[in-house]
Amino acid sequence: MTPTLKLKPGADRRLKLGHLWIYSNEVDVVASPLKSFEAGQQVRVENNKGKCLGLAFINPNGLICGRLVSRDEHLVMNKSLLVHRFKQALSLRQLFYPQPYYRLVYGDSDWLPGLVVDRFGDYLVVQIASAGMEALKEEIVTALQQVLQPKGILLSNDHGARDLEGLSSYAESVGEIPDQVELIENDTRFRVPLGEGQKTGWFYDHRDNRARLRHCVAGKRVLDVFSYLGGWGVQMASAGASSVTCVDVSGQALEWAEENARLNDVGERLSTLQGKAVDVLKELHAADERYDVVILDPPAFIKRRKDQKAGEGAYRHINELGIRLLGRDGLLLSASCSMHLGRDSLQEIVRASSRHLDRQAQILARGGQSPDHPIHPAIPETDYLKAVLARVYHS
């Protein structure tokens, strides 16, 4: 029999509006003590009047102690439901992408809380971040094999998100996983290291933002800061940029970027600079270097709300350094993957940074994550990526 989690009066309001999360302070712990549940269990969720709201994964040790997986108490998350949800997710991606390179599953937005799956042709990278999904690891693998028949699946579960659920870290593979896989994004080829790379190995979320910028770079000198594998820089070179300089703190990442440039026959137009972004930008400014396009795509500077003030200061600082390197009427692509930094806040940072340097900014476009990272309309946390394309000029 499925155990029942009972909520306090009024605690069902967000769930009725479409949200999927249950916080520990919303639980009636007298009627359903949290310590009576095991992490990863599926539970029947009731409001204070006894009405069933659906089934949820539970983790009694977390602030978010429950995540709805179904509105139907009879629809248990198992292999059969996983197959159905994977097919739903696949049909959405195939609407937009004729080639099999995309984020196949994006957690709550695909009604698969705590699960991310990236597809690289015949290979899949799976990341599990909830105790409920961890309990279904074998079913997840079997369901993915049934839907996609991949040659290999990498379970890349050595990331920090698992700490919040009290899960251990590990990496294991099912089938053969090569050291590198290939993908195509915006008509550009990339080799991606699955085991050694960041997160799942690639960041599909900026695909549309990169596609937009490609139209603006022909014959221009481009600086790609926080370049990683050259996702931005190599695409700009392949789109006709006269030169691209990639900056990253990782020498290995820059080697991969150079390899990807050669893969697209633009190796002679791409160079690299290793070092911390702030230090390299200051050195370039001291050397009086100027670029037509500066791309700033840093890691999240605001990971928690308490980092808000310091993080906004870091975004302001890096944007000012980037703007200093722009030539006359240069283009700035400023991005943020910090969920806690709003779209308007990033635009304000671009405005304030420009004015501090006595320049004007024109906002040409504002972008977000690509459709393989769909936004759940009731969960703001799923809407995390933003990009501002601006022309910055002297008035």
C-alpha cells in the first residue's frame, strides 16, 4: 500500500496551480511524520481535507521534501511511465531538431523530476539528482534502451546537486562509451569529452543564442571568454569571423577548442589564451587590444540567494572589462546561467556597465534557453538562462 503524505491547510494551493514541489514546512507532520518515510519512496499526497493530489517522490531530509510525478494516484512512476514520458520528451525535441543532438530530458519540465538526459547521437549521458530517480536507476536505463536503442549510456552522477538529496557520487557506463563523441550544432561539428568534460560534456542550452550571433560576425574580430570547448568561438569562426580568441582557465578545454576548430577547417583563425578571465581581460586591455565582438558566458556567479549581491557585482565587473575591449560600435553578448539573476537585472548590468565607461548601449536581442530546455510555467527555477546582445558605442 502506498503511504500517504498529508499537507497542512492551504499548502495545496501551489500544487493546484501546477507546481510540483512540496516543502517540508507544508507537511502535516502530526498526521504524517516525515521521519516515517524513506528517501526515494513514492507517496500518495493528500490535502488537509483528504483529497488526493497525486503521487510524489519523497526525501524527508530535504527542504524540498516532495516532487510530484503524477496527478493520478494510480499512475506510479515505473518503467512503463518512464517509457511514456521519454517518448513524450522525444517527440518535442524532434519537432525542432532533425538531428539527434539535444537535451532529451529536462527534469521537472518533462515531468521527470531530478532527471537530465543529454543525447549525442547513439550515446546518452544521464544525470540523476533526486533520491526517487536514483531508486529507479535500472528502470531508467531499460526505458531509455527501449525508446532509443543507444550504443552506450553514461551515468554521470558525480555532481554537487546530489548532495542536497544525500546521494553518493559515482560514474558508470552501460555499453561502450568512447572518450569523445561528436555532435552537430548550427551546422558546426564538435567533439565532446563525456567523461572529462563539464557536467554532461556540452551545453545545448545556448544553441539559439549562438545561432543568432552567427549572423553578425562575418569579417569581425571575436573574443570568446569562458570558452570551454569553443561552443561560441568555433561557431563564430565557422560563420566567417576573421579571427577568434578563446579564453579559458583550463588548458585542456582550450586544447579541445583548438581540436574543434580544426575539425571545421577554421583552425588558422582561432587562437587561445589560458588564464582566469578577469586577469586575461585586464592584460588584453593593458595591451590595447580591441575586438568587434566580445562574448561573456561565465559560470553561475549566483548559486544561492545569499550570493546575490556579490554575484551581481561579479557580473558587473566582468561586463565592464569586456566592454573596455570593444572597438567602435562593437557587439557584446552577455550571458548568465544564474537562476537568481533576472532577465531585467542582466540588461541593467549591461546598461550600468556601459554608462560607467561613458558609452551607450542598444539592446538588439534578448535570448533564453533553447526548446530542448522547456520552461515549466509554474516553476520559475526552470527558466534560468538569459542572454543580452547589445551594440555598445561612444555617443
